[in-house]
Amino acid sequence: MSTTIEAPRSPYSRPPRTRGGVSWEKWGWIYMRASGVVLIVLIFGHLFVNLMIGDGVDALDFAFVGGKLSNPFWQVWDVLMLWLALIHGGNGMRTIVNDYTTRPMTARILKAAILAAVVVLIVLGTLVVFTFDPCPAGSPADLLPSFCPAS
Amino acid sequence: MPNESAGTLTYQQKTSSRIPAGTLYRGHSGMWSWVLHRITGVAIFFFLLVHVLDTSLVRLSPEAYNDVIGTYQTPIMGLGEVALVGAIVFHAFNGIRIILMDFWNANYSKLMFWIVVALWVITMLGFAPRHLMNVFSH
Ligand code: HEM
Ligand code: HEM
């Protein structure tokens, strides 16, 4: 008879949840905070340049985007914002699905949909920024940025 | 007294509601900031899904992109943009508040909530009039 009974009121503990030796939830938690801090700068800068400077939204057109995205500075800015925001938002949505779903199957379908949307849009957005041609041949010159040979 | 340690239980028995009353967050600024943080986060996420798609039209043709971005410049969308920016600004400032609570000091969470509200009002006063002037002055 050597059954040990735990002392009453001893703190409840469980081993840290890891998969492959990595605490994914912890790193997710840290990522939400680290990306949040960087996103403030990126998104506020994005909104300031696109909505506050000059004529704001009224100035946005193909030529405006052509001017921005032919500059490596804004290319890097936009791609960073794209990756950080979509992963932050996707991980946040995952938390919300975990909170509100009651059936494991529903949760899995919703999380797969979120993951698919995030991956597709990250690939699409990154390709757009790096394969973008500000002076497509055969387009009306008045729609193009002023530095294009056609305009 | 055994009753004291079971304080929450006796409290619950006094109410006819099935919803537990008097928890730490319910009904106070802590609850509203959490609800708003969640709703704004979801709203921004869905906007971003559409926004990456509309931006990708620059790859298609100047005409296609200009058509779609033109809809951002109408009065109705202009009001929508004020709402969107309002959501982002709240989510961002309240996000900083969450980070400060986690890493610095959670005792000021309520005070910081009102600072978030104040900073939100100031930022929106700087943004909304200028944006609405751009949108409504065609
Ligand atoms: C009404 C508000 C907004 C307007 C008018 C706007 C406008 C634009 C424009 C004109 C571009 C083209 C490239 C550039 O200018 O850098 C763009 C790209 C982008 N915007 Fe916004 N934006 C708005 C809000 C936001 C918000 C709130 C986010 C983040 C959550 C965001 C994230 C992005 C991203 C990630 C790209 C790059 C897309 C890509 O890689 O293809 N934007 N936006
Ligand atoms: C502007 C800078 C931003 C900051 C400072 C920020 C900060 C935060 C923080 C601290 C959290 C809490 C994470 C946790 O509880 O573990 C969070 C949650 C979340 N964020 Fe952001 N965020 C920002 C931008 C965004 C953007 C652009 C999106 C959408 C694409 C987004 C969507 C979400 C969602 C869906 C959640 C989950 C909400 C919940 O669980 O209730 N956030 N954010």
C-alpha cells in the first residue's frame, strides 16, 4: 500500500503543450505581439501616404501605384505588410474559430479555409508586387506613370 | 467559514439568471475593449482579403485597376473608409494596450483603456475631416 495522495490545494500543473518539441501556441502568442508592433508603423504609414497626403483617395490610380511599386522601398514595405498582416489576421481568426466552434469537424473546415485564403493571398500579393510592370505595352499613355516611355 | 470560500456560489444562487454574474470582465471596460478588439480584427481581416484582390488588378490592366479603385472614391465608400480606419486605429491602439498589460503592468488596464479612447478620438479628428473633404469635394 504505497498510494500517494497529493497534498490538497497543490497547484494544478500539466506538461507544456509541444508538438515536435516546439510550443507553437506560445510562439503564436509572441508573434501576435511582435507583428502588431511592426504593423502599426507599416499600416499607419500606408494609410497616411495613400489617404492623407495630397488629394488622398482621389489621387489613387494606376499611375500612382506604378510610381510607388517601381520603388524598392515601397515594394519591401508592401510585401512585409502583406505577410505580417495576413499571418497575424489568420492566426487571430484561428483563435476565434477555436473559441466558438463546438464540433471538431466544423473547426477543421473553417481553419482549413482560413489557411487556404492566407496562403493564396500571400502568394498572389507577393507576385503582384515583384512582377508588376508600371509601363505595360499598348496601354493608353494618359493612364501610365509619367516616367513611362509611352507617356 | 466555509461559506466564504464558496462566495461565488452563493452569489449565483441569489440571481434567477442562468448567466453567471459579477465575473472579472463582464460589462466593464475590460469586456468592451475585448469585444471591440475581436470585431475590429475580424472586419480588418475580411477587408484585407478583398483589398489584396483589388490591388492585384494592377497586374491585369490600368483600366481594370482604375475602374475598381474608382469605387473607393465615391461618397458611400468614403464613409466606409472612415469606419475602416476607425476600426484599425482602435485595434492598433488597443493592441498596444494589450501588449503593455502583458509585458509591463496590468494594473493600469482601465486607465490605459481611456487613453486608447482619447487617442482614438484625436486621431479620428485629424483624419476624418480631411478624408471626407477629399471624398465630397468632386
Ligand atoms: C481605405 C484604406 C486603404 C486604401 C485607400 C489603400 C490603398 C492601397 C493602394 C493604392 C495600394 C497599392 C500599392 C501601394 O499604394 O502601396 C495598396 C496596397 C496594399 N494595401 Fe492598402 N489601402 C488601404 C488600407 C489598407 C489596410 C487597412 C491594410 C492592412 C490591413 C492594407 C494593406 C495593403 C497591402 C498588404 C497592400 C499590398 C498588396 C499586394 O501585395 O498586392 N491597406 N493599398
Ligand atoms: C495595427 C497594428 C495591430 C496591432 C498592434 C495588433 C495587435 C493585436 C494583439 C495584441 C492581439 C491579441 C493577440 C492575443 O490575444 O493573443 C490581436 C488580435 C487580433 N488581431 Fe491584431 N493587431 C494589429 C493589426 C491587425 C490586422 C491588420 C488584422 C487583420 C488582418 C488583425 C486581426 C486580428 C485578429 C483577427 C485578432 C484576434 C482577436 C481575438 O482573438 O479576439 N490585427 N491583434
